[in-house]
Amino acid sequence: MNELVARLRTAGGDYDDVEVKSAAGGLPQSLASTLSALANHPGGGTIILGLDEATGFRPVQLSDPQAL
């Protein structure tokens, strides 16, 4: 995971098969469309919750990760 996050930081954005969501306020409303897009991507993809792209892919505090 550290290697993947380092690659995201170097690239400055998500990849076609990797999507980062902050999820600080709960599951994002865009999660359904992201799941659909990755389901149509050859090989699927990865969604990482708890990182904020706007702050250089830094971790965000999640109030209840298990419930999320």
C-alpha cells in the first residue's frame, strides 16, 4: 500500500484502476459510479478510502472505519 500511495503522489492523481476517496464525512455519493466504472475496467480496480487527493494523498481521520 505504501508503494501504491507513493506512486499516486508522484503521478499527482488517480490511475484508471485506482480511485482515492477521502470518506471523512462517510461514504461518498460518487462511490456507486466509481464501483461501476471499475467493474467495467479490465481486471477491475482498487478504491482506497481515507486518503485526500487534494492534500497530496495524505490520510484523513475517519470517525468509524469499521462502520464505513
